[in-house]
Amino acid sequence: MYVKNRQALVDHGNRTLRGAALDIAEHVLDRVNPYRLAREEVHLDGQTLRVGDLVFDLAERGDIYVLGAGKASLPIVQALEDILGDHITHGLLTLKDGQTAGTRIVETREASHPLPDARGLKAAEDTLELASQATDGDIVFCAITGGSSALWPYPIAGLSIEDKREVHRLLLESGASIREINAVRKHLSRIKGGRLAAAILPATVINLTVSDVTGDPYDYITGPTVPDTSTFEDARDVLDRFSLWERMPAAAAEHLRTATREMENPRSFPDGAINTFLLVPSDMVCTAAAEKARALGFIPHVLTSEMEGDSQTEGKRFGAALALALQAGGEEPIAVIAGGETTVSVSATKGQGGPNQEFGLAAAHALSSNQEVVLSLDTDGTDGPTELAGALVDFTTIPLAATLGYDPDEALRDHNVSPLLIAVSDAVVTGHTGTNVNDLKLGLGAQRDGTRHPESIPSNQGGER
């Protein structure tokens, strides 16, 4: 079971719908498990290594390296260890603080996320140095997933780790999308934007990754080891759009302002040098949710697998979409599903919360019936800079919060939703899940006069303030 506080989440409101939402979430997290999917992609039979449609005779090959960073990288590396065993000769993996390592061959480090630190810098430096030791005939497996940008901060010359940390903070709080954020970060780095791949060549690169970016663009998923499609001009446009020039560290702003085409990241590599296998595409969250919803008797409606935009705005729209779908539906219960990555623009007043928590609380404003619930879940288990995974809300959330002395509108305005959600027992807790794909947005609704009439619990067991 991934959800650690299931009982607290289902002991109030509509127990049946809340339980069903958590059952769907459990199924989704199991289906996007990188360990299992890596085992399906990589096979070793004697000295014959198969990765997808690639075949290698290890008797004619040199060393095997395993390099990685990110919130979903650990299970991929564990799968490679179980498959390849002592064939792995070198390995280094950088994880977010608190992730249980559990590797026996590959060395692991911990670093800060979402804001980088000196430990991440040292890990990035050591990874790049190890990568440069690979030679022709070697195979380098790269398990790079969401979160690697913070875990591998290797800034350009003249930019300190403190400057890099400030760059990350400004971008994360700006409301920019992950593509816009990474367009800037890749152009202030010595390891991102294909530069790690350049250090690995002429060895063969095999990327095993999962997607937490809508549309599955490789250079925004496993950016250090594929060609970069973004440019300095793209990075400059982001700073223009979000008025960041004057707030950026001087060295970062100067570099981006004066950079030339000759300084661009690698735009291509030799044929066959880079081989990327996407274990989990971004739309798998929606596919898996629809699959389980259907099995539970709901009629699934997938709105989009590429939701982006402001978390509060999209949360309100999603709650309204659920109500409309319920009104237009027949007697069968429905499941409204979306995947994607919404964002938060943090103002001067900052509290505790994250995009999924804000999405859920905003959606709760549109829920007026005891036949509707909304779940918004960060699949890696940590929503924003919190230890919460998201929110499970229904018609009880807003009134109970008010009873306990919380103002939901104020909490959203101040980006301080975690205390409220914890108080009403609507905060979802999973801990690190071992994966990191698109967020899950799920709305369940049942007709009041339908054949499937979920029970409604008038009392509420919310926590104390």
C-alpha cells in the first residue's frame, strides 16, 4: 500500500467514493513502477544483453557503468543491479534526501531537492568525472528522472552554488512551466543540456527514464544525456516573460544576456550513440486510472494527459468539470481524469503547500454534493517542498475547515494550504513512492438516484488545529 494514512482519509465524508479514489491511486502507482518496467525492458541471457531491440555481446564489450539522479531513479538502478549483477563495474546515483538507497553495487549520494546544495554539486562533479572515464566499447546506463536538475547542480564558471540555488528558487516561484524552467537551467549548467552525454562518448549511452513532462520531450526528461532542443534565446524569453532579469544573480543574467550560438548545448550526436527507452510515458497515469476506474464500475472520462497552468485556476475548473459531467451523465458513477503538471506562483506571503494541495483545495470550492470527491496526487509522494503527496477533498472540506477556524480563501491566497488539509484529514501521505511521473487529477461522482449510491457520513473526524 502506498497511501499511509488511508484510514484517516476515508473515515469522513463519502467513504465509498474516497475509498475508490484511493484504490485508483494505488493502482496507478503500481502500474507506473519503474522497477517492474525496467525488468521488462532489459534482459541478460548469458553474455547476451538485450535492451528493447538492442542486442550486445558482453564478451566483446568493455565496462558497464550505471549513472543516475532523480526521484524515480532508484528502482531503475535496483532493477539493473538485479539483472546485470557483477557485470556493473562502475556506478554512481544521486538521490533526494530521505530516499532509502538499497543498492549493493552502485554508490549512492544524497542531495537537496527542490533547491540544490553543495552535496549535489559534488555529486554532479563526480558523476561527470566518472562519465569521462568511459571509452569506446563501454556501455553507460543512465537512469535520469524528474528531480535531477536540483540534484545535479553543476553551474557554469563564475556562478556559485549559492547563485544556482537562487536561480532555482526564482524559477520555481515564478509560475513558469517545467519546460520554461529547464530552458533556463540547461543554459547555466556544465552537465545538463546533453553535456553529460558528450562526456560519455564514444561509449554507448542507454537511457532508461520515466516522463514527468507533458508530451514526453526527452531533453526535458533526461536532459543531460540527449541533444538539447532549447536555445539561449528560449532562456532569455523566459526571463523576459516572468520579469526575472533584475532578480537573477548578476553572473547568471550576464551569461544569458551575452551568450552566443557557439556556446549552445549539443544539438545532435552520432547515430546510434544515444539510445533512450521511455519506461513510463506521461499519459500512462491517465490510462491506468481509467483502467481501474472502469474495473470499479465508474465510466471514465479522460479530460487531458497534458494539463498545465496555475494550480488554483485549474483546480476550480476541474471541480466544475466534474459537476457538469455528473449532471450530464446517466445513472452510472463517473470518473473524470487528467494528468499533467500544474504550477504555483508564490507571492511575497509564503506558507506550506504544493501544486496538488492547492489544486485539491481549489477544486473543493466547486463540490456541493456528497456524491463528489477530488484527488490530486503528486506521484513521487512529495508535493512541492512538503512531505505530503496531495489532497483528497469533498463537500466536507470547506465547511469543516471553517469550523476549525481556517479560511480556505486565505490559505489559497497565502499558499499556505498544508495546515488546513492536515487539520481536516484531507492531506494524502505516501512518503517516497519510487516513481515520478505526471500528477494524477481524479474526480469521482455518483448520481443521487443511481443504482450505485455511495454512503454519506454526516459526521466528520477531521484533525484538530
